[in-house]
Amino acid sequence: MDQKLIVAGLILLGLAAAVPLGAQFLPEEIAQRGQWEEFMVTAEIVRSEPLGQGVTKPWRLFLRKDDVERAGAWKNIDKKILTGGRDSWKYEIAAYRLDKLIGLGMVPPAVEKEFKSKGGALSFWVDSKYNLLDIMDKGIKIPASAQKQIEDMGYVYRLWCCLIANDDPTQENIRYTEDWRMILIDHSRAFRSDKKYTEQLVFGLNGIKRYQADGRPFVILRVPRSLFERIKALDAAAISQAVGPYLTDKEIQSIVARITLIEAEIGKMIRQYGEASVLY
């Protein structure tokens, strides 16, 4: 890796810059993803420690290659969960690859990496300043200059959860950088493929998730047009090529079914609020 990559990696996400529509990693960080993927696959594990949080019992692995050192979060859980579906490390890699396919730019790089003689997913360690739970519990004030961006990315997050059928989102997994860009981690309970998740979206007017206080839906009020168009253009072949062995045919077909639901959902919002308001 050249010196520019090393410096950019160490700086991480503290850089202030214009954020592309639908993307929260900076352009220079997105350009370096392939290099960091290669680093995580080939680097030596020099130290490890249990993270001590989360039901998936992840580890933090410290990696070194030549004079570059970085860390990643590793998990190898793969089992059925009581509410249906699976909790699987494979979904971490599938989520990252799907993020790249649609140009979302919010999921850290993830690769397959063996640790303790077991296969698992290693996700690039991203330092963030806040998570949504801290913001709510501690009353952290979001600056007025970031309010619109935070709100817009919240709708993008709902769209993403709909696409991958992540009905187990937690506030701790929505992270924010110092300059208020949203980064999304922990997708091991996504990609539900049972019938419920091919007939109903996680969020939306008829969404599975509702406000507990009054049962109102979590609507998807506006999303980047370019992101919506890329999602609409997906088919089973393109998804399969992107995610490789990390999703089954049934899971891929479930994504395709949800794309149809997403088109219908955004169509309803357009009819209610107007295309110029919903797609930007």
C-alpha cells in the first residue's frame, strides 16, 4: 500500500467533504475499498480480543501487513434464530457486496477471514463518534447544519433495511462520524426469505415495523433518485454475481420480490407527495 492510502486509512472518517447522494463514505475512502479488502484477506492477525458486546460474540482482530496496521470486527455465528431466519456471518459479506452493487456507500468493507481455524466475516473497523442510542439517551444535540442530512440518510437507511429485510436494526448499529455521516454496521440478521418478508417491507406505509406509541408507520419520505433507479434495475443474475456464495437462491429471489414492493411503496409516496418531493 502506498503512503497516501496509509495516511487516509489512519485519518479514517474525520475528513469533512461533500457527501455523494446516498453515500456516506467519502469518495477517497470508496476508491480504496478494494485495497482494504485485499489487506484484510492477506494481513497477519497479530492480536485479538473479544468485543464483549452483542449476541453474536464478535472479536476485534488486529492486523498487520508490512508497515500497515488496522483492525476489524470478526464473527462466525451461523444459526437459526427464535423469530425465524438466521443469524449468519455470511450476511455481513453479502450486505457489503450489495452495498457496492447499488452504490450505497454506507457499509464498511467485509471479507471472509479464517480465525481460530473457523471461517467468518471480517468487517473493516470504522471509528465513529456517536451512535443513535447515545444521541437519544444522552441528549446529544445534532447541529442545525446537519439536520437535513441526518433526516435524508434516515430515509435511505429505511430503504436499505427494506431491500435486505433487516428487521433487527438496533440504535447502536447506526453510527455517525464527527461530521455527521451515517455508517451502518451489523447485518448478520438480514436477508430474511420467509413469506412474510417477500410480501411486506420492514418499513413503509404497510411496513412490519411501527412506532410503538401509536402504531404509525415508518415512512420512506424521500430517497436519491439514482439510488432508487439502481435498486429497480437489479435482477437475480446481477445480485447472484455480486454476492457469490454468501446468499442462497431463495434469499436472492426474496430480494427480487422486495424490489417490486419497494417500487410500489415509492410509487405510493410519489402519488401522495409528488415526484419532485420524493426523488431528489
